[in-house]
Amino acid sequence: MSSSLLRSVVGSTIFVLLLMAAPLRGEDAPQSANDLLARFSQDWNENLWEHKSRKRPHGYMRPLDDRGWQTRMRVLRELVLRGQDAVGPLLEVLKGGAAHERVLAAQTLGLLAPDVPPEPLLSAAQTDKNSAVRLYAVDALGMRGSATTAVEWDLMRKQARNRDVRKHIGYALERKDVPVASEVAAVLRDWNPETIDTAVLGQTAPDFALTSVNGEMVRLSEYRGQKAVVLVFVYGDT
């Protein structure tokens, strides 16, 4: 090999190594679980819940132009993608984070079950001041499957003062110690975040397919030209 060719190859090799060693920046940079949680908290405005009535002052709806939901869904997916690496930071947030952070942490830990310790979830389900946090902690406990046998569900339901929390304790009992299927988290991991803003108010809904309670695949386009299709989602943030 000539000296000029050798210098060229060596120079190229050094250049490639420098490219490989250079840190990624911006959206392409890998983010830790803590980074993702901070990003969610920065974009989320808890005060955007619409006030509906004195009986339900915070309502269940958020403004149509709220972009915090998009960040929430993207962060939820990224945390699930990180698997066990996200469990520790999520448990820390569940213990001492802001209310909206604790809600997200409890929901994500349910999707990472059954490899999540039950004690922090049980504590949140019983003692957290926020009913939404207690609700998601109950869900996460139920999604752990057979590991939930140590939970005194009937006693917990009897002591629960919030109606929705009691309902979700009932859902956990109906699981009969069956853990969440791995396919549930897989659907979220495989979801394309670029489709998050494709449904626009006043325009034709994008086609999609869902599995019915009977196990049948139902596609929205099958109902085109028929009567209106009404979709009811319980707890829109799930």
C-alpha cells in the first residue's frame, strides 16, 4: 500500500470514528427515563382541565389545542420501550413527584408489569392523596397477575372512598390473577407516533382497526355509508 493511500485510509478511519463518537443532538439524542419524565412535566399543564361544574370542578376534558397530550403519549411509549431501565425512576416519581407525574408513573408501571415490585404500588393505591394516582396504582397491581394474591382486594374496595377507585378494584378482581398480556405493551411499542395528529375535528376520521370484546377485528371503514359510529373511551388518558 502506498503512503498516500495509507494516509487516506487512516484519515477516513479517524473521521468515521469521530462521527461514531460524536454525541447525538436534539430529537435524535437518546434520552434517559428521567429526561423523558422531565420533558413530559415541562410540556404538561395541569391547569388546562376544563371546569365543568361545581360538582366536578376539574372536568374530564382538555382543550382541543392542548399539545401536552401528544408529549404524554410519546413519553409513555418511550418509557415502555426502555423496560426495566425505566422502573427505578418511575418508582421514585410515584413516591414523590407532582400529581400528574405520579399518574403517568403508575400507568406506565402497569404496562411494565409483572416485573414491578408490588409494595410501592400498594402504598400508592392505599395512601396517595390523588384519586387518579390511586386508580392507576390499582390497575398496575392488577396487571401484575398472580403476584397480586397478597393484596386484600375486598378490604381495599371496602375502604376506598372514591367511586372510580372502587370500580377499578373490581376490575382487578375480575382479572383473576391473570397478568397483562405482553401484546398490550407491544402494541404501544410498535405504535407510530407520527399518526398522533391525524384525526382532525370536522374531517373524515382516519381508518383504524380494533379488537372487539368478542375477539373480532373491527375496522372503521366497514361502517362507511352506514349510521354514525359512536366511540366511547372510558378515561381518555388511557
